[in-house]
Amino acid sequence: MSLNGYEELEHIADLALKVWGEDFETLLRQAAFGFYHLMGAEIGSGPDTEEVFTIPQGSRESILVDFLNELLFMVEDAQMIFHDFVFERSERALTVRAFGCKSVALERTIKAVTFHELEIEQVGNRLEARITFDV
Amino acid sequence: MTALTLDVFQQISEFEWEISPDFREDMRVPVRVFASKALLLESLGDKSILQAVNASTLPGLLEAVMVMPDMHQGYGFPIGGVAATDPETGVISPGGIGYDINCGVRLLSTSIKADEAREWLPDLAAMINQFCPSGVGVGSQLHLSKQELAKACVEGARWAKAEGYATDHDLNHTEDNGRLEGADPEKVSDRAMSRGQSQLGTLGAGNHFIEVDVIAKIFDDEAARIMGLREGNLVVQIHTGSRGFGHQICTDYVRRLQGAIQKYGIVLPDKQLVCAPIKSPEGQDYLGAMRCGANYAFLNRQLLTHKLRQAFESALAGKVKDWHLTQVYDIAHNIGKFESHLVDGEQRRVCIHRKGATRAFGPGSAGLPEDYADIGQPVLVPGSMGTASWVLTGTETSMQRSFGSSCHGAGRVMSRSEAKRGIWGEDLFKRLKKQGIEIRAGSMAGLAEEAPEAYKDVDQVVESVVGAGIASKVARLHPLVVIKG
């Protein structure tokens, strides 16, 4: 298994992802890519736009949920899909600079990112999380 | 903790089972399951019963956490769960209501004979698809300002009446007349308002649908007559909820209430069970916002009803004698509200949470329209596209044993990815067409995810609630036209 990645997990009612990365920022990136994969989101070919948003500091789990919920809102509200992220940490917040453009296709609606059984664990040389999405 | 097997249940009757609060140290009340032995055994294959046990740890619970036979694993609460808390000492939990606040079902009757309309059904499917916005990313045609939306989510379905999209009969035949008191738009975030503005009056995607059915069999002549249901006639079901508006409200408060559990010293076995004392500022804020979501959903189904009426007129006027749609009832199956129920032999006001469970008030209950006072409230149980749906009524037993609640559907048994691996959307489309069912779907992959084999047998679910006495059969419906987003 590669150091960074994601895979869809079986879930009877909803959707679930396993994501992993060599550090927390990479885990966030992989979670974003896995999330877009679940949505069947296809990014357009227009010029990149940069969006900046902040996530309040908290547990790693709450930052992960807040980050994905931010992406969910931007897909629904502005059809924005991002292919790259730069993270800057401060004592109070995580600032995210996200690069991407409008989607040209979306296959599925995801209602929300949940905290259900969410735990970020160190497994060997990488961080792993299982995320459940309400659909 | 002992493993969850059939041995941990006490069998109360053929269709009722209980887990004692002694089962786990942190349980506050029993878990009461309404199901046949076969459905109960099937449910032990996922985490739904474990989630009900987790839910039984919430502060201020009364009587028992109930689980309906269409249960399946959710997040925090199981889908099919019912819980009541004490308004003075108990909590309100967004997870016990769900992201799709007031997801629900509406049933409309017609006097159109299926045989009379059969040749026009493809046109009808096309017109419904054209008039009723559905599918991923398909937006509202209303373009309300934030101020107008704030008013609409206080007024609920009543807003539609003022705008000419509803009749008095529609409102009277909607749970709580299509409006929960106490909605407070000030407690709704700008994000939720923005999502709400762009999606009002849309069906959405996933398991939401509009379905035209034929009434295949009547089981209770009197109740069916009063509801306007006649064998061989067409009826229409709408299944949708509060769209991104409700999803965002729930997301906002699940996040905000993470802090409240620490503040109030509440210990939870799962973060998704997050809650706040009903009397706390956080609990009151959530209630105000959640009621906005509930009212939005009542309004959403009302607006789709208006569009459906236009679609029926366009497709069938001049071809059938009477193409009008009359509302039978509209019910929520994801909601939280205050009701009066029997607790330990005493009538008390409780805060009821229903998540994937339907209100099922028996005859004589307060809040029913006059014409249903003697028969009880219609309980609408949609099936799964190629299978039957049911119209039931609430009973006196549901008022005594299940806080006036019953099942809400078939309940999934297969993951979406498994369904897509095993079922080819195009094949399913052809198979349903061969069975005489017209399908309009946003995507073939989405259709495969919602295949009938991904769900429990709805007839078994209905046999369980009827066997347990918490609902009574009125009519069985068979699908003819299905619109999926």
C-alpha cells in the first residue's frame, strides 16, 4: 500500500472512506480527493481560482470534518472543485489556500460529513482515518 | 460487553423484543425492537442494534429507545430509531433527527383508473420529469431572497397557500398542518440560508423520488374510502426533505454541540450522538433552527405537489375524466418535536426524536384532521422502486407501545458500492420497463444503487409492524412511474 491514498469502504446506508497520509496535511489532501471521487466530481479545464478559508483549531478529527464540510459547501454553492491545497497553521486556526475551478460534472449529492466513529490513528509511518458521509 | 446476539433479547411477543438496561452499564433505558425474528436476526448483521444501545445512554430518556423493523445502521442513532426525552431533564440530539431534517413522504390520491391512463404513462413520466426539478445540482425556480426564505421557513407549507401553491385541504392533511411552531431563522447560518435559497422546490437525488402507483389491493374498506383510495386508481408519492438547507443546519449544530457536551458534562459512546440539554441555550437554538428545516421540508413537498398538479394537467387533461390530485397525507420521518405520550402509565409531554421512523397516531389522537379522527393517522411506507408501497394507519397500540410511531420504508441491506458492482443500471432499467414500470433517472449508476434488491422486503417490514399491533393495513400500492433524481 502506498504511503498516501484513499479507498471507498463498504457501508450499507451511506458512504465511507478510508484515507491515509504521511502527515496530517497529506491526510487532509487525500480526504479531499476521496471526497471528490465519491461525488463523481469532474473538474473543469478553466483557469485556476484560489480560495482562502480558515478552520478553527481543535482536535484533528474536528479539523478534518470542518475541512471537508467547507469543500462540500463550496461544491454545492459555487460548484468549486480543488486539486491542490496549501496549509498554514497558527495557534488559533488552520488557513487553507485551495486551487481549482468549477466542476463540469457531479454524479452524486453528499449531504454531510459525519463524526461517526471518526478517529485519526497513527498506523506505522502514516496517519489513517475512516470517514462516514451521509448521502 | 456481551456480544449482541438473539440471547440478549427478551421476547415480549412474536414481533416485540427488548434488551434490558442491565445489558451495558451506561444504558439508561431498555431498547425495544419491533420486528419478526427473521428481520431481527438480519439486523444483527450490521450495527443498528448497537447504535440503539448507544442511544439508550442519552440523559433524560423515557420508557425505552424503540427500533422499527426497517432499521439499518446509521451514524449515532440507527435509522428506524425513536427516542423520547424529558423536556426538563433531557437532551435534544441532532443525530437523533438526522441531516435531512423532515425528510418525509406525501401521498396524493386521484380518481384516475390505471387502465384508463396506461397509454399516457410515458407522457406523464416525461411531464413530471419536466415540471418537477430533480437531480444533482438542479436548482430552485423560485429565486427567493434571504428575507423571503426566512419568512417561508417560519410559515412552512402555509407560505405556499399564501402564494397560491396549496389548498386548505393540503394543509389540513399534513402532519402539524405543515408548520412547526417556534421556528427561528435567526438561529440558521448564512450558509444554510444560501443552500436553502438555491434548492427550494426541488426533489434532489439519491433515494428521493416521485412515484405514480396503482392501488393494487385494499385491506380496510372504510379507512380507504375516507382517504379517497379506490382499488385500481392511481396515486402519487413524493419522497424528499429539507435539501441542503436541513443538511447545513444539522452540520452546523453537530459541530457547535461538540462543545456543549463538554460544557454540560455529557459522556457519549459516539460523537455523532452529540446533544445538548433541551433547556440550555444551545438546545433552544438548535430547536429553533431545526424547526426552520422542518418547515422548509413541508414547503418543499408542497411546492413539488403544485408542480405535479401542473404535470398531471399537461399530460392527462382531455384524456382522462378527472386529472386532479387530492392530498391524502404528508408525514415526516426525520424529526424532533414535543408531543404528549403515555410514559409509565401517565400522559406526559415529551421531546420525541424520530429518525427513519414515522408518526403513527391512533384513532382519537389530538392533531389529526377531522376526517381521520376515527381511523387514525395515515402511515406512508414507500417500497423500493420495483416493489410495493403501503398505506397503513396508526393504532391504539402504537400510542401505548411505540410513542405513536411506526416504520418508514424498506431499509437498506446492501451497500451502494455492492449494488453498483452487482447490478448494471441499464439492465435494471430494462427489467423494470418489462414489469411495466416507467423510469426516469438522473443517472444509471444512481439507479443501480437504488435497486429493489438493495432493500429489505417491505412486505416483511409491514407484517412486523402490523403483527406488533403498531399499525394497521389499509392499501398496497404497485409502482407504474418512478422519477429518480
